[in-house]
Amino acid sequence: MEFSASPIWFIALPMLAAFSSPLWVRWRVLDQLLLGIPLGLLLLALGLFATVQQAPLIETIVIAPPLGIHLHLDSAALLLVALFCFAVTLVAAFLWHGATETHLRGRQPFVLILLLLAGGNGLVLTGDLFNLYVFLEIAGISAYVLTAVRDDRPALAAGLKYLIIGSVAGVFFLLAVVLIYLQTGQLNMAAVAQAFAEIPPAMQGLIAVLALIGLGIKSELFPFNFWVPDVYRGSDPAITALFSGLLVKAFLFVLVHLAVLIWIDPEIARIWLMTLGALTLMVAELAALRQDEMRRMLAYSSLGQIGLILLAFGFLHESTAAGAFFHLISHTLAKLLLFLVAALLLRRVLSLHLDALTGAGRVYPLTVGLFVVGALCILGLPPLSGFMSKLWILQGFAAAQTFWPIALILVAALIEAGYYFRWIRVLYAPAAASAVTDSKTSKTAPESWATYAPLLLLVGLMLLLGIAPFVIEGALVDAARALLDRDLLIQSVLGVAAQ
Amino acid sequence: MLELLDWLDRPSVLHGLHLVGSLTLFVIGLYGLLGKRHLLKILMSLALMELAVNLLFIALATTSGETAPILSDGLTAFTGMADPVPQALILTAIVIGMAVLALGVSLAIRYHRLSASADIRALADAQD
Amino acid sequence: MTTNRPLLLKLLFLAVSLTPTLTLLTWDGAWVWPLFGEFELLFQLEPLAAFFLLLLALGAPLVALPMARGTPDVPTYALFVLLLLGMQVLLLAGDFIGLFIGWEIMTWSSYLLLIRSTRATLEGAQTYILFNLASAFLLLAGLLVFYSATGDFQIAALTEASTAQRWAVFVLLGLAFLVKVGVLPLHRWIPLGYDQAPDLFSAVLAGLISKMGVYGLLLLPTLFPDALAGLAGRWLNGPTAGYGLAWIGAITAIVATFKAISQQDIKRLLAYSSIAQLGYVLTALGVGSSLAVGGAILQTLVHTLVKLLLFITFAGIILQTGQRRFNDLGHLIDRMPVAFFAVLIGIIGLAGMPPLPGFAAKYLVFVGLIDARWLLLLAAMMLSSTAAFIYCYRLIYGPFLGHANSPEARDATEAPMSYLIPQIVLMGLLVLLGIFPGWAIEIIVDPVLTALNLAPIGAPSWGELATPYGGYDGVILMTVFGSAFVIVTALFWLARGQLRRAGSPYDLSFAGEVPTADMPLHYGAGMGRELRRIPLIGWILAHTTTGIQAGLTRQTLATAGLLGGLYRRDPQTWILLAVLVLASVPTLLLLNGGNS
């Protein structure tokens, strides 16, 4: 086993650092590790792209599949792992260099963030259903704590809500896993995929619905996503950036991955996923229209984009799936930017309410300018990456002569423009910016460039991917292939062709 | 009487009973989750639901007469043993469930200290 | 060093504003930029695009010059540069993706420029961006249908598509561009946007950005060759699809003209007049013949020059007086003579009166309509272009003649040089084009016509405009008008001593009442109000699309509130919903399974 070629590092290293960090309280020098590890993993992930393109890396733990647990690093998983490491590195750097909030300083939040990374990576990498449940709970628990870490009333309320609804999701998913094991005697995803067809149809449906509800709650799909705005509102924006940029994406990937693997009939899977995606998209965008709190508005917008990504994945075509991966990346970039901007604003103003932010653009030109860039990227306006990813998805639908998703996506984008531009307009309102200037401006020192560096890096990446999308084209197409090619996955894991 | 016991000992009957029992437990948990307002009761209900799932798994994965899957004096072959996987899994699930429960309770206590309320409806009132 | 920074910034800004000129002069060949898959952006300069690039090359530095005045406003400069970049991308694009990219960059950068104005309201800003994005998304939808039919995004004739696809592309793209030119009833963003935008930026909006819609409309004949006749055959002497477009344009022109007459705000009046003028262009494009399209192109050119001139001039007036309503201005002829001449030239061009090239443009359009035997349309055009005289008259009378109605108007001085230079340049250009209509036809219009596969109009000499239905000589015409103007002015100056002058505007009485200071005596005040009493026109003026738009907004927001309510319940409701889904879905599945 070579050091550099093992997917297990993506899980083990953050966990190791997280759990061992209380041991080095005395040696502050080692704290740099907390920031260095995600960065190192990001570099490792980037270095692995060429290898994984040849063949997926499979890391078996003790016993070979289908009996033992294994980690499966294919192009799709690698893309997401790289994205997660990037997101964590970025948010960690942002917090490292200037978190004024005491509860986000020091070791504790970093421990939790590293656990979140381990959970997210594990969700994407694992090839075993029960292991998936374990990672779901690891990611969940660290997310609950991160939500509540501010330890005041709204944060605790949000954390409790998240914990309750998240546990319900966990129970549903566990029940689905249990039923699968009882029916097939397998937990390995590839083996389950082969055996699933032999389960009685009614039981198939029950398992599917249980898993769908469990993962649907976690990945914020429409009839199950009512908790999202409250939780996003209650937690710190920098943390929410990770929820929106990392956690949801991991669950969404798991959902699509399982749907592709386990559902024999792609037509049914397509109907289900696309309906859910379309519903999530429209409902969230409409509901966002009347939000007067920035974090809530961003939460709804995040929901809408998740719906769009699911709509594109759910079509189960290579072209839209590649576009969906692209959109997933560009949405992560944009939402990281927007939530970090919210975090920056919250350091200076008391409230992120629309009325309180009137005219903020004239007081904090750079911060609000970054908000505008992020909003433009979310809206899919060129030359930012959001446009290219949407175009990719749309042309995929057009090439397949399916026009209703195109209409839906465009209408949703128009509604989205309705509220984002309302915010932009208010942020630049000429009205006396008294509400903004009165609050905390005087006592906070101006932010250094180090604070803005992560944000500017995000803007640079959005521009790069928007102008030159071909730089990641290969990775996206490989990822889409790896996600959709069920037989290939089963073969690579079990060494036999699927029936 | 013995016949009845024998009948009860048949795997299908036993599994049926376990199924009914754990589903009842699950529904009780669900009722508590939906009907009760105190945060601790909600968390207890969650624990109950998880317990029901665990029970279901363990019960349905074994048949009476099987022994624990451990080799020891006199047991030198893997025959007549229960499937070890569910037990291992359920142990993990119990640990996870306990961790979530502990976290939930501690959050609830913190919340109660700050707001003097342990009502789940009060959580919904958190406004902007 | 630090003292020079503003100056350097301004010089840089002015230099960048010359980039369209540079592109126009130096761009040759095709530049390809890969995107993903088999898609790539192709940038090349087609003759049609070159014409619009010429407009941009003329307009950009002329607007940039007054914009560079005062303390440098870096965000505005940056956004203006982005806007120019977007428009150049749009024009250079040889494929629809590039066109769309340019279109969108133009849209959002112009929006951000617009909200830099202190007058921009939430309603105005939202209307502007939503209409424009709706237009952009219609364009995107249209080009996706185009792609699904051809498998390519290259701008080329749509020959192998089914009828449904052709109509879908035509309707979607047509609607997109019609929103941009502001056809009724899709026009609401124009009066709001032009009115609320920063004053100089209104010139860009009216003069340059709206022309991109015309560019789009001119692409339609490229997609559907034979002047749209392939879509639905011919009607009288022209294409049927074009006949529909022409009527949309004519109705727009008539209604917008009357709307313009009844405005009390200068910039709103100019906005409605823009809508009306582009209505003429649309009508001419609908005819699709060489004469009419030539007229449309010339009209586009003239309208750009005129609207740049008028908006820059009025921006200067607003800068000097702070007033923008007819009621609050007046008697500026003495204090701002250059502005007076600029507006005079501007309205002559706007009304399409000889000797300025607006006349040549209208003449070509009318002749084109006669040629197509669309006489009812011709009558409609006549009606609106005659009515246009009234608002043109208001433009000169309101601000410049009569009494000064506000202290600011009384003490105003001429606008700064950076405003005057563009005014003088534009006046000169208009007069030159008036003298040499044949030159405009040969050098500017004919290459575009050739590129559109239409017969060039041609001209016997630079001074002459010639059509099969007759023409005129611009040199002679200008000489006659010039001499008449000189003679009348000379007589007026000679007789000046004998005219009685009122000592004060209140030196009068009527019906035994002596007017007070707050009574508007200005003849321009309330002008156009009487129009409301005329049956049909009154009805048009009384009805707007505001209600529909407000209703739509209200309904959407109500739905949003309803859905948002779902998200505000307590955790137990969320779980209940999940459980209900759990219970209902298997039931449904079982029922279905039982059936099949």
C-alpha cells in the first residue's frame, strides 16, 4: 500500500487530528496542523486525479468486499472529496485569520470542522451501507455541535432542531439499511445492487421510501427541508457556509449514487429524482422571495440550487450529470463566498436584516461588492462559473429534446433574480445609511487583506471556471461517467459483471 | 402448554412477535415525538425509535437455538451460530445513538438554563 | 504622485472608452476560445455587427467624456468598462453563446450602473432587471431550442428544422429582442429605467443598449432567410410574419408617441420617444425589403446620435439647474445657447424633418411601406410621426422658451466643456449626415444590406438620396434651410429693438386676477393634459400595464408567503410531514402495484 494512493487518508487524517488535538494543548505549534491537514488533503486529492482516471482506487479494510468494508475512490468521489477539502481549507483559513467571534477561535471549532470533513469524505467514499450510516451520524453530530457552538439561545434552539430532525433522518435511514440486510444479507453497496432486484417489490418500495426520507431530510429536499432556514439562521454564517457547501453536497451525492446503484429501472428513478428536484427548486425559490434576513434568504437560495442540481442529476444523462457536478462546484464556491460575506458583515453590523443593511454597500464597498459577485454567480450570469454550469445543464436537456426542465430552470432563475436583485438594490440604497454606520463600525478595526484573501480566491476561481471551463471538463465528464455507470462500479468492486 | 411454547418457539412466530413488538415500540416513539412537547420527552422518544430499530434487527437476524458466534470450548466450527454482523452493527448503532442522545440532552439543558423553557414549540418561536 | 492619481484614472477611463473604436478599426479574422465539449466561442466582425460597433465607437467616448468630470467614481468607471466589454463581446460573437454572454454582461453591469443613481427606486430597479433578465432568459430558451434543432450554436440560417421548432425559435428570440427595444406592452422598464438612471447613463441606455435589441432583431432575417417569408409565406408584397411585427411596431409607435406628449418629466418624455422611434424601426424591419431595412438602419443610426445628443444636453441642464420637469424650467435660451441649439438640432432629427438625416430614414421607411403595399401601416406611421412633432415642440419650448419657473433656471449657466464637446460633435455629425445622405447610404447602410442578402440601395452621389420613388439632394436642401434660418434670425435681430419686453413674468393680468409666484404661467406646464379628453387617446393614456405587473407581483408574493409559512412551523410538523409521506407513498405504490 503506497502512502499517497490510499483514500483512507481522507477520513483517517482529519479524525486523527481531531481526536488527538486535546493531547497537544501545551504545544501550540501543532495547532497549525488543524489548518494544514485539510490543505494537505486537498493537495493529495488534486494529485490523485490522474491516477483515478485510469481506474478507481479501492481500499479494503481487513476483508475484501462484499464481506468487508471498503472505500471506493472513483472520479466522482474524488471530485467531491477535493471540493470538500477545498471548502474546509478555505473556511478554516477565513476563521484562522480573523474570527472575532470567541467561540470560533481556538481549537474546538477546528476539531469539529475536521470531523465534519471526515464525515463528508466518508459519506462519499464508503462502499458499505452501514458504514454510510456511521458517517452520516458523524457528520450529523459534528454539524449539530457546530450549529450550537455559539451557545446562546438562537444557536441552541437551532442546534436542537437540527439534532431532532437529523436523528429522525438517521432512524429512517438505519431502518432502510436494516431491512436491506435482512432481505439480501448484504451491506456492500455493489452486492446490494446486484441482489436488490430479488427483493419483493413492495419491500423494495418501502426500503426506497425510508432511505429517501432519511437522505431527503439530510440533503434538504422539498417536503423534508423545512428545518433548513431555521438552522442556517441560527448558526454562524461561516459554519453555514460549510453546511451549504459541503454537507448537503455529500448527502445529495449519496442519494443520487444509491438511486443509480440500487434502482434497477432508471425510468422510475428519473421520475422520482426529477420530481423531487423540481419541487425543491420551485418551492424554495418562491419562498425565498419574502425573506428579509440574509441567512434565511441564502438558505432558501441554497435549497433552490440543490433542487436544480438534483434535477440535473436525476435526468441520469451523462451530459446533465457532468453539468450537475459543475453546478455543484460553482454553487459551493458561490455559497461559500456569500456566507463568508455574511459573516464579515455580521462582524460589523448587529443584524443581517434587510432594513438594517440598507445602504451597506456605500459603507463597505468591498464586502458588499463581493456579495454582488456571489449573487451573480448563483444567478448564473456570465462571466462567472454559475453561468457555464447552468449552460452545461441546459444544453444537456436541450440535446435530449427535453424542454420542461429548461423552462423550469429559467423561471426559477428569474424568481431568484427577483430576490437577489432586491437585496442588491437595498444594499446600495441611497438612503441615509444610519442604521449601518450606527452599529459597530466605530469599534472594529478595518479588516486586513488576509481576511479578504479567501474571498478573493473564490472570486478568482469563479471567474476562471466561468471563462475557461475546459480546465475541469475532463474531471467532470469522468465523474459523471463514474456516477452513472452502474455496471462498471459493480465490476470494479466485486470483480464480476452485473447481471 | 408445551405445544404453545413450541409454537411460540417456531422461528416464524417468534419473528412475527418480535416484529409486532418492535413496531409497537417504534410507533410509541413516533407518538411521543409528535405528541409531546417537553424536549427530554422528545429525545426519549427518539431513543425509543432507535431502540425499536435495533431490536428489530437483532431479533429478525437470529433464530432460536443459535449460539453466539464465538469459538470456545466445544465450539470449534461455525455452525449453528447467529449471524455476527447484525450484532456488531447494532453495538455501533447503540453507541452512536447514545452519543446523539447525550448531546441532545446537554443541548436541551443548556437551552433550558438560558431560556427557562424546555418546550419544543418555544423553539419554533425563535424569530429573526 | 498622489495628486495625479485621479487624473491618471480619468485618462485610463477615457482610453478604455475608445476600445470599441479600436476593435472596429483593427479586428480582423476570427478568434476562437474553447469552452467545453464541442462548444467554443467564435469572435469575428461581421458587417452587420460592424454597424452596431460603429454606434458604440461613436457613443462610448462621447458619453465617457462628461462622465470623467469631477472626482473619479471608480465603481462607475469599472462598470462602464464592463458594459463596453459586454457589448463588444455581444457584437463580435459569431455564435449564440458568445452573444448571450455579452448580452448578460451588458444586462447586469447596466443594472449596477443604474442603481448608482440616487433616484433609483426599488420598483424601478426591479422592473429594469427583471424585464431585462426575462428577455435574456427568453433568448437563452430560444437559442437552446435552436441548438436542439441544429446541434450547434453558430448563428446561421435555420433551414433543417421542423415548423414547430422554427416558430419556437422565432417567437422566443423575437420576444427577447422586443423586450429589449421596449415594444408595448413589454416597455414598462424603459420609462422607469431611463428616468431613474444617472443622467448621463440614460444616454447610454437610450443610445446604445437599446440598439442591441435592434441588432438582435436584425439577426432574425439571418436565421430565417428571405426576410422571414419562409415562416408563414407572404402577405401583399411582404412577409406575413413581418406584417405582424410591423403592426406591433406601428401600434407601439402611436401609443408611445401619445404617452410621450403627456409626460411632465423630460427624461420620461425622451424614454417614451425612444420607444416610439424604435417602433418605426420594428415596422421597417417587418417589411424586410431593401428600402425599408435600409431606412431602419439609417433610423437606428440617427436615433442613436439624436438620443445621445438630447440626453447629454439634458444631463447638462439637470446638472446646472437640478430641475428635470418642464414646469420647473424655462427661458434657458439666453443662458444656455449651446444647449438650445443642441436640442433644436436634436428635435429636428427626432421628428424626422428635413434637412437632417432623420428625414432620409423616415423617407426610406415610408417608401418601403408603399413598395410593400402596406398602406394601412403607412397611415399609422404618418399619424405617429406627425404627433411626434408635438412632443418635439415641448422639448424645445418647455426648457428654453417662456418664463424661467424656478430660481435655478433663472441663474443657470452653460454646462461644463465636457458636456459641450459631445454636444457639438453630435450636432456636427447630424448636420453632416443631413448634407450627405448618399454617403450614409453607400458607406454605412449598403454593406449591412449586402450582408443581409438584400440589394444595396446605392446613391448617385454623396449628397443625393435616390430611390425608385424619387429622392432629394441633401446639399441643396441644407443650403435652402440654412439660408432661410440665417435670414429669419437676421430679421429677428434687426427687429429686436422695436419689440416690447415684459418687465417681469408677472407683469400681466387676466380676468381681473393678478398671478402669484406659485401659479405656473409657463405655457409648457400641463401641456398634453388636454389629450386625455380625446376619446381613444384618453383611453390609451388612462390605461397602463402597471396594474397587470403589480397584480402579478402581488400574486407571486402571496404564493411565496404561503410557501414560506410552511417553513415556519415547529419541528414536530416537519416530522409529521415526513411520516405522512412515508405512509402515503407505499400505499400509492401498493395500489399501483395491485393494478398493474
